[in-house]
Amino acid sequence: MFGTRRYRTTPRPVRCGTTTSLEPSVSEATIEATPAVEVAPEINLPPSPRLPKFLQALGFIASRRRMVDAMTRRHGDVFTLRVPVFGNMVTVADPQIAKQLFAANTDDVGNIQPNLSRILGSGSVFALDGTEHKRRRKLLTPPFHGKSIKNYEVIFEEETLREAASWPDGRQFESLEPMMRITLNAILRAVFGADGEQLDELRRIIPPWVTLGSRLAVLPAPSRTYGRLTPWGKLAAYRRQYDAVVERLIDTVKADPNFDDRDDVLTLLLRSTYEDGSAMSRRDIGDELLTLLAAGHETTASTLAWVLERVSRHPQVLDGLVAEARTDGNEYRQATILETQRARTIIDFAGRHVYAPTFQLGEWVIPRGYSIFVAIQHIHDRSEDFASPERFDPQRFMGKRPSTFAFLPYGGGTRRCVGAAFANVEMDVVLRTVLRHFEIETTTAPDEKTHSRGVAYTPKAGGRVVMRRRTTPLA
């Protein structure tokens, strides 16, 4: 019923060499060597179901995780599907094969096609490939590492306390939306360096734009928007509003007499130049900032909501977190965040596109034009790397860590999330602030199911939790 497809590509035409006698004696003749014949490797695709394409597509759209679950049980850790948007897709759920993919030459396998640039814009780092992608990442790295992130810690704590002021005391509430507001406000302040009316506009625009864009990102795009009342038309309208706000913000920042002393992300991008002295265009800066705002708050907020959902159901973990919150330590808190990212993976795949005529992937040979998806959630669930993976256990991240390619919450290789360190510090500070100012009640309620928002996965019930304000904060 299921099998492996093998076929040979047509070899390139070969021109044979020539022999020219310059002297009568053959032994003294100059012989031009015959070039080696280039033979294309035999294409060897992983097994695929004999389901009709429309059933494969339907299964992937309805629940890609269940679809991948079913395929891995039947075919193993590498298999082929035909899915919407991405077409022919090889799915990988083996960390060693994922490592090979992420370490491959970017001329052979590059950015997935299509990608989030159709939502975020052609100037987004998601749109770039090869040398252009490498150059852009070098510009984006400084604001999200080391001393720069340390400067943002006060922002993370302030935004948490500001949002927490309205939380109901002793009454259950959904934590996802408050976490969305905390992370959006934090990234807005870190990106633009100030608060004000224009940031209020972005607070109004970004949340519905992210929700809509996340859903549309995994669906085929129409050739045109078909009017402002359609989903794609609404997305375009949000983008026009966003562009107008960012243009005004850029003008304000460039006119600031303290421009050279500012340390917000927008200013750093405006001051940055490539090796050749050229700078990013306003359009590219707008696309990049939109990428940071969209990718930098939804995934972080979703993880924080899952952390609260998890610890409220694991009293021993919660006790350990509270004890640590009384100190300056954060090892157990970090382990809890990492275990949440493993057990409740927010972004469940990372993709590449084959540009070489063929690409060797383990025992398989993949032809040009195919997509290759790494099934991150399934890698995180492997018992070979995580004993009893169904168990929520932060201790597995204390001391010895799993191998790099067995744990991929931020993707891998040259396209690993540039804001990973920023997100990690933000989650740590937000969780510490909550633990110090609130008592989290434990519950025996069933685990919340996962809910797909298109690209990201969130708690289906919104990460419901009951908290009580501490009369005296910890520490």
C-alpha cells in the first residue's frame, strides 16, 4: 500500500574530448583527456501515503499535528506528503537528519517557499535568502543580545506590573490575552524607545493583524484581495495603517536631537549600515519592525500562558519556582520555561526549500522544488532523547541539556530565531515578577488542549489560572 518512489533524472549531455596528433609518433601525441561524465544521482523519495492529494491536503489543513502523528506511526521519521501552499513536502522527525538539513549549504537548501514574507513584507528577514539573509541578520543581532537585553529587563517588569494591576484576585481568568498585552507593550517600548499616541495606534492594529496573519499564513494566497471586507483585504488595510504610523515614528526619531544616544531598536536600525556603507530602506525597516512585533510577542505570550497552565497543575514544580523567586537565582525557572517549550511547542515546524538539482538527506535524495519540513513537536516528543516525554519535568533541563537538534523551540541553523535571547530573558523576568507578587493556585482540572491559531499553538481555554495578590512581595 505504501512505498518508496525511485526514478532517475535525465543526465546532462556530455561532449567527448578530442585527440589531435601533432607528430607522426603516437607515443609523442598530445591527448586531450576526456571529461568525466556527470550522472545525476538517482532520486529516492521517502515513503508517502497512497491517499488522494485532496485527502492529504484536508488532513494537513484540519490538523497538521495529527496528520504528522499518523504518518510517523505508519512510515517512520521521514515521509513525503502533498500539502496546500507548500506542495511536495518531505517531513523529518529525526534530530540527526534535521541536523544535516540545518547544516546544509544555503545554496542547496534555502528559505521555505512560500514564506511569511507574503504576510510581513519583502523586506522582512523571513523573505531573504543566502548572502542577503546573512547581511540582514548581522544588522539585527546587536539589539537582541548581551547588554542591550539587560537594558530591557526594567521594561519587562514594569509592563508585567502594569498589566497585573487589573487581574482579578482569587477568581479564574484567561492568562493568554494579558500575556499578549505584556509582550506587545514590552516589544513596542524596546523597538521604539518610548510610549505615546502613535504606539497606542500600534497596540490597536497589531493584535488583530497578528491573529489574522497567523491564520492566513498557512492558506493559499489569492491573486488579489477581492475587497476590503475579505480577509486578505483586511490584512492589506492593517498594513497601510501600520506603514503610516511607522513613517511618522521614523521621522520623529530622526529629528530627535539625542538621536546618537538612543538605544532602541528603531534607532539602531536607522544608524546601522552594511559593510559597503549602504543602509536599510524605510520600507525594509518597516517590514523588519513588523516582523519583530509579530513574531516577538505572540509566541512569547503563548509560552507564558502555557507555563501558568503547566505549573498550576504541578504543585511540586510551583513550589520550586516560588522558593527560587525568593532569591536571585533563575536556574529552575529557566528549566521550567524550557520544559514548557518542549512539552507545549508553540511553532511546530521549520522549513527549507530545495534549490539544488538534488539534495541528499540521510538515505534519501530529494529533487529541486521540494519543501523539507522539520516536525519540531515530534522531535520534542522522542523518548530516545526525553525519557517519558509525556511527563512535565523541568529537571531534565537542569545540568545536562539535550543535544542541540533534539530541542528546537526557535528553529535551527542559519534561520534560527534572531530574537531567541530576547524572548528567553523576557519570559524569565515576567514569570519572576508574577511569582513574587502573586500566589498561583494549583488545580486538578484536566490539562488544556492545544489550539491552532494558524502558525502558533496556544492553550485552547486561554491558559486559565487563579491568582491571589501577596500582601508582601517575595525577595
